Amino acid sequence: MSSNGWREMRLCEGIEFNPRESISKGVVAKKVAMERLMPFSKIINGYELAKYKGGSKFRNGDTLLARITPCLENGKTAKVTILDNDEIGYGSTEFIVMRGKVNKTDDDFIYYLSISPVFRDIAIKSMVGTSGRQRVQQDILENIRMPIPGVCEQKTIAATLSCLDDKIELNNRINKTLEEMAQAIFKSWFVDFEPFQNGEFIDSELGKIPKGWRVGTVKDLGDVVGGSTPSKSCTTYYTKRCIPWVTPKDLSNNKNKFIFRGSIDITPLGFEKSGVKLMPKGTVLFSSRAPIGYMAIAMNNITTNQGFKSVVPKSDIGTEYVYYFLRNSIGMIESRASGTTFKEVSGSVMKQIPALIPSQDVLLEFQNICRIYFQKQLLLENQNALLSSIRDALLPKLMSGEVRVPIEEVL
């Protein structure tokens, strides 16, 4: 027993790893694939109903830990909340399932333990296997020795951290609703033409469109700009907090609609010695290969690697329309991609994608409506960044006992 009242134990003493559950072959159950776990998110992003053929099994309250690279490094760890009482779900064979033991550990505490820096560092360092297929050694996790508080204090710690995660999740739900509303308006106005049905229509290559509108191409919406990668062998080309540089991976690990920078910046020398182009705030980033269709809106001057064909909107078109036009056209754009190893959309193809260009008064009205949504979404994304930084700073201190929360303040 430590001086702070915590007891050092091997994790297998307080946690059930891959607890035994049973689902008969062929029974339809909720299935959670690896892609349903979002990077550094407690919430599982949905499920499918499928016949059980094999895989990890779990109940509500269990923690799912990705054991394979790069999923673990990318933060794919979540707590199961999608099941009914006594319901058993299943998922990827690449999950390690962790469950609390009665009177020893709290399920919420186990989730936060599993995302704590100490635990993650040991898990990542334990990985073995061939390149690209390395996996966590479960027996090493089971035998980690850590100081663990009593159950009441575990619940206090988990409740403190959950307050932050719950607010983040609420903000995400609000932003999702705002996004659905904006997309519904775009479809109503520019796909179904519902507000304009009483007006005159004309023929076009896209079918009948409201009079005063025209059909052009993406290059009529804005400048299509590619990117480049400064030589990786020159460390002087890369740094932190200099010229923002974004790769598709930055968008794959980012649920946000708006982006300020990627995981690493480039230096002025890296900018000068490569073909990168500086694009202004309001640019719509669009990944053009591996995969096609990751999107974000730049919130400052920004550069990208060659995995993008971004669009710098013309002032009379606006970011709002370009963003939703591209999002609504991902399928069409992807269908025009070419390549053998992986599909890619070239700059020349991107420029020639057919685009509906509404009248100026309609574009302005759409901008004014969406701008309100965008402002609220950006506010909530920024708030989530602050909440996440507070949680991440607090997590290791609470897990080590460096910071203690009086039980009565939370429970």
C-alpha cells in the first residue's frame, strides 16, 4: 500500500482481459468494426447488425483497445455504450477487451487508465510482428504493475474526466446537427431546386436549372491548387509552429471541419525549396488520392502535400458553396479518378468537373445562412480543443495521484 492509500497491483488482478462471453455462430448481433473507433474518442461511432462468425465479444462498460499498428498509435480506444442491458456485441479480432472486476475496479476508470500516457507507452513498446502488422503483447499489459486507488476514488477520477468528455461529445452532436441542416439546405436549393419551383427553368447539360443560373466547371468556382512535399532527408525543411503544412493523414485523424495546421509545419527554407503553394484562409482542402474526399476548411494561410487538389474559392462564389458542392460531388469526382496502385484525381480532371453556378443573389443568401452555422461550429471545435487539452493535462496527474479530487465533490 502506497503512502497515498493506493495499492500497487498487476493489472490482471483488477482487470479482466478478453472476458469470456458466448454468441452462437450465425446469430445476428451488433458488430463494431475497427473503423467505428475514432482517434482519441471515447464514443463508438455506430455499429452494424451482422451474423456472428467470430471476433472479440463484449458488453456495455467494456473498453475496446486496438492492439494492431497503426490503430493503437492513432488512439483507437473506446468505451462500449451501444448495447442494451445483458446484450453481447462483437467486433474486430484486433480488439483487446478490458473489463472491471467487482469491488476492485470501475469500468470508466479502466477506460481512462487505458488512454493514460504510461499505459499507452508500455502497450506501444510491447508491439511485435512484421512491419505494418505489429500487435500488442497482451501478457505484458496484464503484468503491468501500477498503483491503483480504491473503487470510490476510481469513480471520482473517472467522473471528473467524464465531465470533460461528455461536454466534448455534446458539442460534437450539436455540430453534427448543424452540418446536417446546412447540407439539407444545399440539397434543397441546389439539387432539388425546391425554393425556385415557381420560377422559370432552362435546359442545361445537367438538366433543367433555374433561369439566370449556368453550368461551368470547378475552375469557375475557384483556383485548383496542388501541393508538394519538401525533401524528407532535409531536417531543416520541417519544424513546429512555422508555415502550416497538411497531409491527408492530418484529416483522417481529425474530425473537425476547420483546420489551422497539420501535425508538422515546414520552414521558410522548406517552402522555398519545394513546389508548395501558400493558400489563403477559406481555402477548401480536398484530398485527391489515398483516399479521395477528405475535406477541411483552412482557417489561416496554409500549404499541403501532393495528396490534395484544393480549391481557393472566388470571392463571388464563397467558401460555403464550394465546400458543400465538393462534399456533394465526392462520388462523381472519385469516378473520374485514374491510377493502378491507387486512384488519384489529377489537377486537370479536377478543374473540369461540371459545376452548377447559381445566381449571385442566391449565392449571397446561401453564404449568409451558412456563415452562421460555420461560426457556431468553429466556436464549438475551438472549445473542444481547449477541453481536450485540459483533459489530457489532467489525466496523468489524476492517474498517478499527483492531483486528488475529494470524493464528495464529484459523487
